[in-house]
Amino acid sequence: MNGDSINDFIIGEREGWVNFYKRSDDGTLDATVRLKTASGAFVKTHTNAAPAVADWNGDGLLDILISGEYASDNGGSLVKLYINKGTPQNYSFEDEQPLKTSDGQPIDQGLERTCIQVVDLDRNGTLDLVLGEGWHSKAGFIFFENVGTPTSPSLVRRDRLEQTDGSIVSVYLDAKPSFVDWNNDGIYDLLAAGKEDSIDLYFGEVQ
């Protein structure tokens, strides 16, 4: 977050705040800093803040996206976007904007307690969004495809992620996605976590 090539920690709180822990080259962490915008407002959602860090608008600066528990404080959208207008060494966030789909609809979907990951899932050079569902006994992962450009994202909701047999990829409550190339074949795989004590691995295949 501060341009020193050392990965830091960005952690969401149950109460909605988003915390920054600067990491030094010896692995130690600075004290908690609750992120704020340039205007002094907290980078915050209602509750259960689940932040994702990505260069959302392709300007070389890291932005913050947050999902959470309720949409009531955010114009109906479960995902907030904070654009970074600072420098690589000194972040400076604009005030929040609700992230919406290309038709102007908020990302609400009647869901609660969601978790997001920003990833170029279809490998076309633009960042997509995958949203894990919250309070569902078979919580799935919803794919929002970016049909815009790297500098002007435009999201379209697609189906829930499926397995090759057509069944929904799901976990029990509080779905949390993490995409990695687990087997080094050049294709994203999905690590799916939920309320239970296990993590499921789904290998990606080219269709």
C-alpha cells in the first residue's frame, strides 16, 4: 500500500472498519491504522467488512473495494468502491461510491454477509468480481463479468460458478473465495471456504 514492495495487511472488522497494517522488511507490523478518505471519512461498511485491494481503474494505484452484511447504508449496493487518487507511496482515497452493474443496478441480489475477490477470472485483461454469498445453507459464488476496459470497468452479473457437471459450487454459509493457480497449469483454481472447518479446492478447466 505504500509502494515499498513489501506486502502489507488490509483487514476488515466485524464493526465495518477497514484496517491497514504496514509491514517492515523484518516482518514486523506497525500499529493499526483505520483507513480514511481524503475528506476524513472512514473507509467503512455497515458490518462484516470484507475488503479487496486492486487497481480497479487501471491507473497504477491500489483501490479498495468492500462488501459486507447489509445494503441499507450504501444506496442498496453491497459493494463499496474507494478510488485511490494519491501516489504509489501515499494513498489518498476518494469518498465511497456504490459499485453497480452496467445497467445501473446496485450489487444487492438480496444477499447478506458477503465476501468478494477481484480477479481476471476469464483472463481477458480486465478485472472481474466474484462475490461469495452469506446466509444461505448452500452458499455459492456469483460471477460479475467486466465487459468494459481496464480503465473503465463495466460489470454484468453472470450465473453462479458451476462445476463441470452443472452443479453449483457451494459451501455451508459465509462463502469466501480465493483464486490461485494451485497446480501451475496457467488456469485459476478456486479455494472455497465457509462456516465449516474445511476448505474445498476446485480445479479450473478451459471450456
